[in-house]
Amino acid sequence: MKEIKVRLPGGTEARHPSGKTVKEILSSWNDGALKSAVAAKINGSLVDLSFSVHEDSSIEPVDISSKDGLEVVRHSISHVMAQAVQDIFDGVKVTIGPSIEDGFYYDFDYAETFTPEDLEKIEKRMQKIVSADHPFERRVVSRDEARALFEEKGESYKVELINDLPEEVKEVSLYSQGEFVDPCRGPHIPSTGMIKAFKLLNVAGAY
């Protein structure tokens, strides 16, 4: 079996079988490394803790209290919000939902206007999704498969986003939690249960 060399914080080096996940490597290095980690950096690039490592790499955990960690959490909450909205309101289409400087948001195509009462319903549904502790799962599919998936769902904005990708992009990464799925580069927190607090402000949210 191929072995890879991994450089960890503090200059520590270790060898691991190729294909181990970032989570497995970090936990074998330090039992407490994952207590507040929401993602990791491999050679400076953000990845999920479930990311499999196949080459010699430098790995460091990303703490939830860091700027990068907060962005990962906020982005993950935006996915939970989108799931909650679609669970409650029929016919709602979603576009994009990144983290922003003061929180997170998701754009929705909805025939009505969200009311304060609606926001309360969305928050309650989000709490249920958080309590269910759904894992954020990543899979990579062909561009054609991704397009077909969202065409079947009637998610025209997602189809448009996929069509607008550069021609050389042949694969698309999808993230799901529970029944919700979205084309996304990630990374995301390991599961919805890591979300501790949020507040909806109109169509945006603060964390």
C-alpha cells in the first residue's frame, strides 16, 4: 500500500496509508485536534475533514473561532436555511447562498414575500435540522449528471449556474444534508449538529 508523508502543525511529520481522511490523520496526531475543528487546510487550501489524502501534504486544522472557520460554519448554516425554506414552502427555488461578512444568506425565487411569522417557522425548522445532526456529504458527479439532477428537481437557477461553468469543467461537486442537495465547492462542517446559534434577519441570517 502506498504511503504518504504528512507535515502537521509544529513541524511534526508522519507517514500514513494513502487514502486516509483528514479527520483520521489529525485525530492520530492529537486527540484534541478535532474538538473545535470544522475543516482543514491542505497545502493552504480549505477542505472538508472527510477529505481523503492521497499525496504528500501539509495539513492543519481550521478552528471554528478562526476567520476561515466562521466562514465555513456560516456557509453551512445557509444550506440549512435553504433546506428549511424548501421543506416549508412549496415551489420555492434557490440560487446561491454564501457566507458574508456579517452572517449568511440565500437568494430565493418565491411568489410571495416572507413575513416575520414565516421567519419564525423557518427558524424552528432549522432547529429540527440541526437537532437531527445530518452529516454534510460531498460527492462528485459529471457535469451532465448534475444538470440532469437539477432539471428533474425543477431548479432552473442551479441548471443555469452549471451551464455557466467554464467549458473545461467536466465534474461538479454536490453537497447534501438530509434530503437537500446543492452544487457547491465547499467545504462544510462535518454535520448540522455542530451549529450552535443563528438568527434570521429578513432573508439573511447572523451567526
